[in-house]
Amino acid sequence: MEEKEQEKNELLKQREEKLGKIIELGLPAYPNKFEWTQTVREIVNAYKMKSAEELEGQPVAVRVPGRIMLIRDMGKASFFHISDASERLQVYVRKELVPERDFKLLKLLDLGDHVGIAGTLFRTKTGELTVKVESLHFLAKSLLPLPEKFHGLADVELRHRRRYVDLAVNPDVKRIFETRCAIIKAIRRFLDQRGYVEVETPMLHPIPGGALARPFITHHNALDMDLYLRIAPELYLKRLIVGGFDRVYEVSRVFRNEGVSHMHNPEFTMLEFYEAYSCYTDLMALTEEMVTGIAQNVLGKTELKYGEELIPLDGPWPRMAYMEAIERFSGLTRNDLADEQKVLQEALRWGMSGAKTHSKALDYLFDRYVKPKLQRPTYVIDHPTSISPLSKQHPDNPAIVERFELWIGGMEIANGFSELNDPVEQLRRFEEQTKDRTAGDEEAHLVDLDYIRALRCGMPPTAGEGVGIDRLTMLLTDSENIREIILFPLLRPHEER
RNA sequence: GGGCCGUUAGCUCAACUGGCAGAGCAACUGACUCUUAAUCAGUAGGUUGUAGGUUCGAUUCCUACACGGCUCACCA
């Protein structure tokens, strides 16, 4: 059994032997520190435009760490590339130019090893920016080989299971996550400038609320109580509005115990923000400014390429009432849509499963007919009250609410509304939801009596909004699968071999 | 959860109708002091996802299972 293991890991054994020889050279196996002055990316950015003559006239000394990605050994001289997972830099080692021990070290290096390079910049005769090495420093060994230098790691499953390898060999992957970071930073900057306060509210909820979704259940031992991983921070943020934080936001993880797909990961990141003394039209204007601002900031332009589509973000973004949108794209008349039987039939014809209510069936038709058409930024507004238990009704029509969804590239990017602040009406809505739940709708909202108490204390007129950071990132990085923009997406565990 | 497709060397992929499991890269040995996926000569590397079945013989056909991709259903 053990012999078999050893045979299996021949590549591992070879590299362990090389590490042994490196130790024999008197070098530490895992040194603590390399004093560096520049990163690979800094060097490439700063000197990529400098000519050979400029580099020769004013020699640039560098000390740069990196991982070996490619070796071209020619006996008494050797070229290799080091990488910081963003950029690559060529390095040239010549036997007569480095200490004897460094040259011996060179022969013991493998693809994937971390090294520190000290030397000066020059250009080879083919024009590539290169470091002429004066000393070579061993930093850490890669005992397992990196994937092939040309194709890299292509297997999607392995890329996501072993993100560390994916990142190391595929520079575009690191770029996507840098863009994700830039998006979140731009959002914070945008809201901070407008007087928003960033807050943190509980992730462990005694009553899950703020969205229509099934929660994850967990348990607190000392208190012996079940808790739910939050499905939305909404109800806590509005409690803060009651308390006098007029503008709050939270960027954080929410958890929904639903299916997994190219658009859904069980944990994902939401921005939610609430602003007192505003209504939903104010937030539509704000969102337009924020999203175009982020695109400008992150991409340097306001036109997106998403899959086959070219999507200009220029405003003003059209607003389309929910019922009118269904009418327009389904070809059904207003009277048809008012007829519960007709709507149910139409939805079942499309493949809706199980018994559903009139409004659920309408929403189904919306997904089927309208959603794919909403490539350019569009606000769908004024949803039915029955599917919006936390939104405020129109003053002149209680059947619909002051709500909007922002659709771009066929994806729902944001959802906002004027917040319902009437505790009596809110309790009535919760009780409606309870009926749905009794009828078998596991996603229906639960009654949160403490939230009702908060509303009774008086919440000012307020508008609030949630933005799916993952979807926004997909849009801005032209990613079709949510797993491309989540570092460690949920996967079934796989037996290690 | 349903349907379709996939899983072969460390990585990327071949293998016709069932007939000795192959290449490139990586690795190893050697040559090479400006290379660009360096080149040249040689070597080694496999329980073909797992478990059964059919067959003289299975990477190939059948069944089940595991994991993944696409898609449909539900959700953001």
C-alpha cells in the first residue's frame, strides 16, 4: 500500500529530492523573507515603453519576487519567466555573471517554484524586457507540478476546486477578481460620498426575513436555539432607519437554500442601502448614476459587451410598468391577464410546475416573456402588491407598489422600493404571507413581530434597494457563469486522490 | 430533481466497427552562453472515474453509482 503510494507520486519524490539538494547548498528550505523593491507588474508597467538604449544609458536595478512559469535552459545560460499571477517578466541567467551557488540552484529549480531575482533591466535582441540576473534567491518549492505551460488548467471543475492553481497559471482569472474588488470599492466610495454609513447587522437570524427564499438552518449550542443564516439584511437595516441612521448600507454575504446553477450560488454578496426621506424614483436616478459610474470607473467606458450583446448604459433608462411589460411581450391583453384561469393556463402551458396563485403565475409569464428581452438597462416598475410584501403601495392604487427592478443583459441587477412603514398594513401583509405558507409556499415571508414593533415606533418615509454584486460583476466581466466570479464556489466534495 | 453530454499519463487531448493504450507539454539523462510554447537525441510515466455484467477478448457495448458541463424546473 505504502509502496504503491510512493510509486504514484514519482513527480513529488523528484521534487522533494531537489529540495534536499537545495538544502545541501546551504540554503533554507523555506526562507522567511526576500527584500524586494518592485513587483513584476510594477516593472512591466514602468519600463515596457523604455528602449534598449534608455535602459542601457540609465541602468535600472531591480529586486523582484515571482513564481517560475517557464524555463528555457541552454546549458551555460538560461531564460525563464517569473509571474506575479498578473504579468510575466523574462529573466536571463548567465553562468559567468552569477555566484557559483546561484547557478547550481538554477539547475534545481522547477516550474512553479518561487524565487527572488536581483539584477538590472535590459532588452534582448528580439526586444523583450528582461532582467539580467546578478543573484538568484530561492524562496519556496512547488512540490506538485503546475499544469501545462501552453493550455494551462482548462478543466472547469479542477479550476474551481483548485482555485489556487487556476489563479497561478491563468492571469485572466486574477484580473476578474481584481475587477470584482474594484466594483465593491467604487460602490463604497459612491455611497460614502453621499453621507451613507456602512453598518454590519447579524448574519444569524432568529427569524429569517427580508426576502422570499428558503433559509439554511443552524444551531447555537449554549442557548440551545435554532438560527437561520440570513437571506437578506433588509429588516435590520430598516430598524436602523427607525433608530435615526438616515442613510445606511451593508455589503455582505447572504445565504439561500435553493438550487445551484450558472446564475445561483447558495451564498452570494448583496449590497443593500436605505435612505430616509426618499422614494423609489429617487433611487432609480441614484442607481443609474451609480451603475454607469462604476462601469466608467472599472472599464473606462459605459458600453458593455456581454456574451453576444453590446449593451450601452447611456440613460435615461426606460421605465416599464410590470403589467404593461407582460402585456407587451406576451401578446396577451389586459383582460386576459386579469383572468386568473387564463393566466394559470398560459403559465402551465409554458411548463410552470405545481399549483400556484394568480400573481405567481403572472410572475412566471414575466420570466418567460419579458426577462430575455431586457438586455439594455430597463426599469420594470410598479409590481403587484401580492408579490411585494415589504413595499409601499401607490397612494392611488393599492393593488400595485412603488417598486422597481433593474434589468440588464437579461439579469435582475437591482430591486428597490419605497419602504412600507405602516405597521398595520405590514402586519396584514405578513398575515397574507402566512396564508401562502400554510398553502405550501416555503418561501413565503414569516411574521416578524419585533419588526412590526419597530415600525410602530415610527419609520420615516424611506426608500431602499438591494443590488446583486455577483450579477453586476458577471455583467462587467463578461462572465456567463457565476462560478467564474466567486473565488470558491460551492461544489460537492470530491474524494482526494 | 428531469433530459443530454462528459470523465483516458501531472496538464491538454487522440485511439475507426470490440482486437497489444498513443501524442504534445511537464518530468528524467545528455548537448547547447540572446531563447520566445527554444531546439536536438534518448528514457520513464496508465487499475482508461468506481462497482458489476456481456464477450475468447472491453477505453470501446450494457447496468448502477460518483463527480462535472449544458439545459429544463425553483431561486437573485
